[in-house]
Amino acid sequence: AGSHGKKSAGATPQNVTSVSTPTTRGRATIAGSPTSPQGGTTLRSKVQEKIRLVAEDGAAGTGANAKQPAQLRRALTFRDEVTDAIKSATDEVGQFIPLTPLTLVYGVTAIWLVIRLTIYAMLITPGALRYVYAYFFDSRIIHRVRYGPNRRNYLDIYMPPESAAAQQRGAKKLPVVVGVMGGAWVMGHRSWNTQFGMRLLDAGVILVAVDYRNYPIGQVPEMVEDIGRALAWVRANITTFGGDPNNTVLHAQSAGAHLSALLMLEHGLMEAQGEADPRKVCSFSGLKGCVLVSGPYDLEAMQPHLVARGLNATMLNSLSVDGDLAACSPQLLLDSDEWREVGEQVAANLPPIHIFHGTSDKAVPSWSSVRFAKKLQDAGVANVTEDIRHGCTHTLPIIEGPLRGMHDMQVELVLPFLLGAEGAKERLAALPRRPRLLPEFLVRLAEYVMPY
């Protein structure tokens, strides 16, 4: 990786870089019950309500009734996928037309950022076409499997060749990664996991790429609910596809990392207080690891950063209930009365957590991960790894790196949890070399115009 701080392939990386962090003096914290003194519904109570809903529904409509992989392939044609994609895009984009709502929510500067993002997309398109083609035509991908009753409750399953044998009774099951993409809470799609999924296919690992409701279709509680439903579905059904539910890692990036961290801590508190049955919902203690990449874990602290970039800081308020950013922030959840009461029990049940960030990230400053990792450690969570990569941007691990044919940052992060240090080292060494997909000058130009 050169200046991007490549880690040894087989081991979980240790602390890399110390980054200065802004002060938190005078900041609000979460206190007391998730119900307000006036008896109203707070964001935390709504998040907990959504988690209970997942528990009550369980994996309704799944489990023994899940379709077999071959049935799913026959059920969905290319025309179905394209038609659904067009309909979904029309429904969602229609909510942002005319452009005025976008300006009001994000600020005038957002229009310039969108223009830059469009130019960026045009520059990387020649290299990305390989993944676009693979997403629609690679027979190893099972598309649009429904995991819940809500809009955008779909997932894609990337099935390596070994999965056919693994589906047989008594056969050894394959390791699994659940991928939750980012997208600033407004423009994520499960297909953004394609390059990650294609590389995991080479490694003999199943990827489950998860969609969730974006804003304005849903707010933070609905997004958390969807991720919870997806994890419950994987736990109940992945053996049907040859996957091992007991050898599963959650990999979440950017907004997906924020939502996954919030779900992990809130669900842990509810489980410790007897309000969530781990037998009905995927308990995070059942995961081999949780990899959080470039996430914003304190939305209150993010507001000054957005203002400095010329964005309307109130856009974060629209994601929450009544603008309660503290309750949206997994880092601040560690200051709650509930954590002080049962936090030790929650910490003991959390999986190993690997927190990754780049020092050149313009979208989410690396201090977000530095502070969150330290807060977790101070709160009693022992198995936390802070992995800060010098020179790494928000999109390098997921876009520019693969286009350059660089080493596989995302794969390197998850394999040690699934295969152990030595097994991961051997599997990485056996992977076919990734080809360069775009000339260096185009990659550098794309990085220059990229707003994130």
C-alpha cells in the first residue's frame, strides 16, 4: 500500500496512528430513560421499539420456508432486476424533485458537491464497468432476496463455487460476511458492495450485501430496524446457502458503520436488561467480529465539520427524531445511565471490534474513529482495535484501491476473524492478482474532484 499503511496480511492490525481530536467540553450527553420527562417518544425509545419489533417478528417468512438458491435464481430475471431498479430509483429520486428540498436540507454547497460527485462517477466509469457487468450478469450472485416487509428490505448473496458442496447436509459451511454499505444515509445501495463481493468470491467467502431504507423513506430508527432484520435473516437462513452462521463477520462502512454501531450498542443494552431475546434476534455476541470502516459515531461533533465544509449542519437533524443527535450517536450512548448500570455485561458480550479510518478522509474526519475506539475501551470493551491508516481517504479502500489493482484492504480486515491469522495469510496469498482497471492519471483526477 506504500503510503497508505498496508498491514501484515495475517494478523489483526494494532494501533497505527494517533490523531488529535476536537474538544467535547460542554457537549450534551444521553442521560436517564429513553423516554422524555414529558412522556413523549424519544429517538432512543423509537430505536428500541424497532428492535423489539424485529424480535417479535423474528425471521418471519424465512427459516424453513426460505427458498433454495436455485429457486431464487429462477425466480428473478435480468428484466426483473432492471425494472425494480428503475422503479426504486424513480420513487426515491422523485422525493427530491424539485431541487429545492435538497438545497434546504443540505445547503447550497451540496449542489456543487453533487456536481463534483457526478464528474467523479464519469471519470471512474470505464474501470467500474467491469463490476457493473458482474453485478447484473454473474451467475454467482443471487439478487433481491427479501429479508423483511419494508421498502428496500432486499439483499444480494454472493455464492462462491464452494457453496454448492457446502449446501449438502453435514458438509462444512463457508465463512460469511454481512456487508452494510454507506451512502450518507440517502444514496446507498447494496450493489455498492459488488467489488468487495467479487473479491470474497475468490476467497471462498459468502457475502450478504444488505439494503436498508434511505432518507427520506426512513430515519435512523427505520434504518437500524432494517439492519437488525437483515442480521436476523442471515442468522436464520444462511445455512441454506452453504454459509456458517457461527462464522460470520459484520462489515459496515461510513453511514452503515454508524448505524451498525448504534444497533450493536443499543441491542446490547436491551439484551442485558432482558428486553431483547438473543434467540429471536441476531445477538452480536454470535458474530466473530464487527469491522467498522470510516464511520461517524458522534453526530453532534460532526455538525461543526459540516459547517466548515459549507454544508447545512441541520441536515443531520432530519435523520433523527426531533433533532436528537445525541441519541443517534453510538459514542454518546456509552455515557447513558443504562450503560453505567449494565455496561460491563454488555461489553463482555460484544464481539471483537475493528475500527478502521484514514487520515485523509474529508467526509468523516479520522478523529471520529479515534474517539469512538477510546470511548469503547474506557467503557470496558476490551477487544477493540483502532486502525488508522496514513494517507487513506474515505473511498480508497472501496473504489480507488480496487481500480488501481491495489491490495485488498476490506478483505484483509475480515479474513483474520473468519480464518484466523495464519489461515487469512494463506488465503490472501492464494488470491489471484487484481488487475489495474484504470490508468493512474484518471484515478488521480477522480481523487482530486471527489468531494468525500
